[in-house]
Amino acid sequence: MINHLITQKNWQTQLSEAITSVDELLSILQLESMRAGVYVPKHFVLRVPRGFVAKMAIGDCSDPLLKQVLPDQQEQINVTGYVADPLSENTQNPVKGMLHKYQSRVLLTITGACAIHCRYCFRQHFDYSANMPTADAKEHIINYIKANPEVNEVILSGGDPLNVTNRRLFAWLDTLESLPQITTVRLHTRLPLVIPARLDTALLDRLSQSRCRIVMVIHCNHANEIDELTAEYLQRVRVAGVTLLNQAVLLKGINDTIDAQVQLSQRLFASGVLPYYLHVLDKVAGAAHFDSNEGAAIDLYWALLASLPGYLVPKLVRELPNKPFKVPMDIYNHS
Ligand SMILES: *Cc1c(COP(=O)(O)O)cnc(C)c1O
Ligand code: SF4
């Protein structure tokens, strides 16, 4: 019942009422006994909307959704090889607010804000304030795209691009649609899982009317993130003519079992979403405890290939700086 009331609220209310207090979160989940092991960071603080918390199990300290958001003491441990900017992104933006790493597509960080703070996030140390597109940056971005005719797709990312108002988002869509070379606009967003009500009618109407093909790549790591209401919203996105894909991150203790991955793919497909990427963790400082070793990832992948139809097996990739695509893991060569 409480769950029902939370998720009926307007998305911006849900966004502003997100939990930022460790004590409140643990109290809702009846996990006060965990308090001593929890770390309270000064930057990239705890942030989780209540509707997402409602998908967690009461009293379960190893709930796969809780583990994605609850800061752990282990974040403070300095581990060799885990750095602030693992993808060297701070050096790959020719124009403020834009990354051009792969030939045919550019990625725009239209906001630094996210509805939820995922502890493994590779952008947790990214300097958004220095990289936000300001009003004149938009013009620079347009000029850059025009000067690079091989760009036919623009990815709106962040932060989370659905964290901005429809008005701001539609302004970006208008701009991109006015460029004849752009055939596809892609949204990389976690909001459909975190606050499904973000997928409001105005947004879906606007997407369905676009001149461009619209692709929405959601970010769901565990089947429990998709409850009935979420599935219903995702189906509406599909009905609006949007191609729905998922990218997940392989996370130790969260989704690194064959059961977890099979259930994730099946739940996604039941909601109209196809698996796209399964990312090996980017080696970002503070996230080493989520990293499963490469051999284990590849063993898991072989098991997935044997368990699922080909279209439900995501590509297992690692992102490396200075590579012209997300690099497939070499499943035939591992120790
Ligand atoms: C992930 C990413 C893309 C998209 O890559 P696809 O393989 O097309 O999904 C584009 N640009 C940047 C900078 C990225 O990190
Ligand atoms: S929603 Fe995406 S960008 Fe935001 S914290 Fe989570 S993983 Fe990072």
C-alpha cells in the first residue's frame, strides 16, 4: 500500500523526496544493526528514491538493490589500479558537455544529476561542473556535429538525461532533429527503473512523434528492479515506437551468478527490452569491492550462452580508454 502511494506521485516529487539519510534508509528496511558498517561519504552521497527502496526486501542486508546504493566502508580503501577517471573521459571532450569517442556517434552529458547514486558508477568523480553544456555550448555542439558529417547518432546521457524537465529535454530533441545528418537519438537512462513515472504521457508522445529513430538504453542490473508497475511503463515506451535496450554492469555479490543473469534477461524481455551490454566494471576508485575477476566473468558468460537464446545474451564488454569501440571480452583466451 505504501509502495502504491509513493509510485503514484508525480516524478518530480518522487525525485525531491529521495532518501539521502543512511539512518532513514536502514530504518525503513529494519536494518539498523548494519549501521556500524556503513560509510557516510561527503561527496557522491547516498541518494535513492523511495519507489526503488520499495523494491528491496525488508531485513535483508544483502539485497541486490540495496547493495547498489548503500555506501560501504570498503569504498575508502585505496586499491592499486582503481582511479578517478578510468576511461580518461576528462580528456576526450572536444567541446564542453560532449564526448566523441566512437566514429558515428557523440555523447552529450546534458546534466550531471542522477536520481539515484550507484556506488559502482564510473562517473562518480567526473567533474560535471567543468563539463556542463551552457547556453553557448549548445551552439558549439551543433557546429561540431555539422563539421563532422560521419556523426549520425546523438546519445543523451549524463548524469541521467531524464532527470531534466520535459521542456529542456524537448529543446534538445528539437535541436537534434533540425540536423538532417542525425538519424537516431539515443537516451541512456536509469530513471525508468528508479522512478517509472518519469515516463509520462507528454514524454512518450514527444518521442513517438520524433523524426528520428529513438533508442532508449535503460540501465537495469537485477530482475528485482522490474516490478509490475515498471514493466507496465516499459511496455508503454515500446508502444510509443521506441527501441528498448538494456545495459548492465557485472557486479560481484549482486548479479554475478548464472541465475541472476538469466532472470534479468528474461524479465527484461517480458517487459519489451532486449539485453545489449553487460559491462565488466570500470576500474573506478572506490568500487574495487564490486569487481569480479575476469576469469569468473568469462565462465559466467559461457554458462549464459548455454542457457539463453542468442537474442537474450548481452555482449560482454570492457570499456578501455582510446579504443574505437567497447571491447568484447576474449572468451577463448583466459587463465
Ligand atoms: C558507450 C558510449 C557510446 C555508445 O557506444 P555504443 O557501442 O554505440 O553503445 C558512445 N560514446 C561514448 C563516449 C560512450 O561512452
Ligand atoms: S544512474 Fe548511471 S550515471 Fe547515475 S550514478 Fe547510477 S550509474 Fe552513474
